[in-house]
Amino acid sequence: MSNAASTTEPGQRPDWLAHGVLALGVLLFVLPIWVVLMGATHDAATIGRGEVPLLPGGEGPANFAALFAGGRVGRMLGNSLLMALAVAFGKIAISILSAYAVVFFRFPGRTLAFWAIFLTLMLPVEVRIFPTFKVVSDLGLVNTHAGLIIPLIASATATLLFRQFFLTIPDEYVEAAKMDGAGPLRFFCDIVLPLSRTNIAALFVILFVYGWNQYLWPLLVATGEEVETLVIGMVKMIGSEANTEWNQVMAACVLALLPPVAVVLLMQRWFVKGLTETEK
Amino acid sequence: MERKTVFPQRLLPYLLLAPQLLITAVFFFWPAAQAVWFSFLRQDAFGIRTSFVGLENFTELLADPTYHEALRNTAVFATAVSLLSLGLGLLFAVLADRRIRGAGLYRTLLIWPYAVAPAVAAVLWIFLFHPQVGLIGRWLNGVGLGWDYKLNGGQAMLVVILAAAWKQVAYNMIFFLAGLQSIPPSVLEAAAIDGARPWQRFWTITFPLLSPTTFFLIVVNLVYACFDTFGVIDALTKGGPAKATETLIYRAYVDGRVNLDLGMSSAQSVVLMVVVILLTMVQFRYVERRVHY
């Protein structure tokens, strides 16, 4: 990460300017979160009066306890986790298998299969939302976890990333495996899968965030509380504004943003690599 | 590009492909085909009879002044979101790429909004701009500016733009940082030795060399603003007030979900599909060129 050209020569603007602008940027990104974090530790009346607190209050534990009372928010949290993990692992599993088929075998219809997968890049779920919902409803999957998850796990981007990577695996590896009498499944488990570890980690971050943050699709499919996700439930809590318990909304908001942010920050290295490589 | 050595099995590859192809067929191609088919149909008011009406849904849609308004809203929204988030993303990337103390820390602190759901970003901005409980909203009212994005269409548009752009800056910054790091330092050193000032160096060397990244990001940002911002609009304004923030995707949702007009909603889906296909083709033409470059 060194850019040697930009430090010492004359005409360089001073660092404090860069620090100033960057600090302002950080403030811009942190302020909304800070407001919500602090709000989640005050009682409803304080926020309802419009005294947006910028310092922590003492109601944090009480707010979260109230939020989890009744079990609805706990279930939403579970549903969101299930959805994010299932979408991430489901997408990774089916795309690594199909990429393996397309790269390591020759068979009639191979190009057709590749293009069929490639074309799905052009059909994001938001665009074909009602026809897809109709299919899910015809299959009786409305308000089920399967209906929530399965339509989201076919992914062209993940398949393309694995394909790109598989093409770089040296031919000698395959030859050696064949000579040792290892079949394609053995080669996949012993060689390809371990080599793909970084790619899988990178995809995991991106897909976890993607699954967790879904909005339009769960809004349609999760018609009852059993499969409702946290993001949807949190927005629903705002409902009719007059009697919104803003401190509860703020606490739910904190819960809805912590897990994906934690995943991105903890796996930052893989995430940045994965993002810049999948999308290009 | 092809591999030279492959496995000889005949059946196995089909088995490996089956899960993905099955899901793709059932949840992608079948609904997409249905959208096209439904867009030629119209149901009567009671939903009992369905008749084939040819292109009537499309002609009616394109003649509808409220659809024109949704188009205009989408254009304003997408342009503003893209410009704002690309501009800030580039600014922060250029600054965080310099060898200043704490560059890595700044990067970490600037990256995380990527992970925030659009709907969650919208709720965060409610707490800033809500006229009664929002930090900035209350202040604006306090100084007598008459702030209420729930009544004023222009203010509503401004808030959804800010919330949607806020979430996208991190993404753009990550790509600009990657782009900046692929510029060879020697080029910039040479220019510095020739006496080019930093500002000059940026516009004559760095910015042109970043153009593939910039171009890619313009397409991605337009797609984001057009299709992924449903949550921002739904959580903040629900398309209101008086349809002032109703974009194409929100309009398709309202027609399908609230008005239960499958024909009109499908016609809009088809229009949106054409838009995505065009944008994707533009993007891939560029990727092709990049591969040869």
C-alpha cells in the first residue's frame, strides 16, 4: 500500500489538510451510528421530546431487555442469521460445483450452461420481483425459509469468480492427480477446495452482507412473524409514527447493523480482495 | 480461455451443474419469461378474466404522466446519488492512499458503511432529519427553515439521495483505492521531477489512469441507485410525499403489490429488465476491452 511518489517533493499540500478532510469523512460516517447508539440507551420520552442525546444514558440494558421480551425480536435475529448464512453458504456451494463442472470437464451443452448462468447477471431479483413471487407462491413456499432463501442462491458472480480462479490452476496438478489415479471428486476435495480458501472467505463476507441486507424480497415473501427478518421488522416498528417507541427502534437498528458490520471489519482483508475481484 | 487437461467423466458434470441450473431455470428464466408474457395481458377489474392486449400495457405506461414523473425522479435520484458517492469516494480514496499517519485506520473507519443495509441506512438518517426527533431536522426547524421531508417533496428527495449516497461512498472508495494502488509510482515521480504540481499530477495522470475504475463504478452506481435503493425509499418516504420520491422500481412495486395490476407491473418489469440488460452490456463491453488491454 505504498505510494512513494506522494510524500516528500515540493508543492505537496500539508498533511493536516488530508487529516482534516478524512476526519470529517469519518465523522460523516460515524455520526448517524453514534446518534442511534446513544439513543438506544435512553428512554422513549427523551427521544420523543426531540432531545437527541449525544451522550450515553442509563436505559441501555432496559431497552434491549424490553426489545427481546416476547421473543419476536429474538426470532427476527435468528431468521436474519439463518438467511445470511444460508444464502452465503448456499451460493458458494452451488457456484463452486458448477464452476468446477464448466472448467474441468468437456461435455455437450457446456457453453450453453455457462451462458445460462452468465445471463442471470442481467436479472436482479428486484427487476423480476412479482413473477418470481408468483413462482414461489405456486410452489407453496410463501412465508417459509426455503422460499426466502432458495431464489436468492443462484449467483453468476460467484460462479464467474471460481471459474476465473480455476482457470489459473496449473495443468500439471490435474495430470498428477490423474496419474495417481485420483478421480475428479477426490481432486476437488483434496486440491481445488483447499486452494479456493481465500476466494471462499472473500465471497462469504460479500454474500453474508448481501443476505442479511435483503429488503424487498423478504418484504414480499415473509408474510408472517415466523420468517420475518430483523431489517424488515425494524422498519415495521416505525409503523405509525405517532406512537413509535423511538428508543426501541434505535436498539433494533443497532442489532440490525452490528452483525454485517462486524463480519466486514473482522474479515476486512478478504473482503476488500473479494469485492474488487468478483465485481470486475 | 480453456484448460488443456480435463477429466473424462460424462455424467458427473451434469450432476455438478444441476443445482445451479435448476434454481436458475425455476427462479430466473421462468419468472422472466412470465413477466414478458404477463406484460401482454390484462385482467378485468375483478381479476376473473384475462385477455391478450398486445402492446397496450406498454403504450399506456409510456403515455402515463405519473410514469414520466417516476422516470424523472429516477434520473434525478440516480444522477445525484452517483455523483455524490463517486465524488466523495474518490476524495477519501486519494487522501487515504497518501502516506499519512493513520491511513490504515482511516480506511477501516471509512469502509464499514458498505455493510449497512439500505433500509438501515434510511433509518439512521431518519434520526438525523426527522422534523421532530432528528438531530439536524430539529435544528433546521429551530432556525426557522421549515423543515419537514414528510410534506415537502424536494426535501424528501434530498434526504433519500443523502441516505442512498452515504451508504455507497465506502464501496466506491474501496474500488478507487484498488485503482490508485495499481498506478505505478514511477509515473507520478517522473511528473514530480518534471515540476508538475500535485493538483496538476492528479488531473493529468492519476485521474485519466483511473478512468477504467471510474467507468466501471459509474455503471455500478447507476444500477445501485436504480434497483438496490428500494429499502431506502420504502423506509424513509414510501415514495411520497405525493409521489415525489417514487422511482421506477418503487412504482413497479406499488402497482404490483398495492394496486394488484399484474399486467402493468409486468410491463414495468420488462422495461426495467431492458435497462439492466443495457447497463450490463455496457459494463461487459468495457470488461472485454480491459482484458485485452
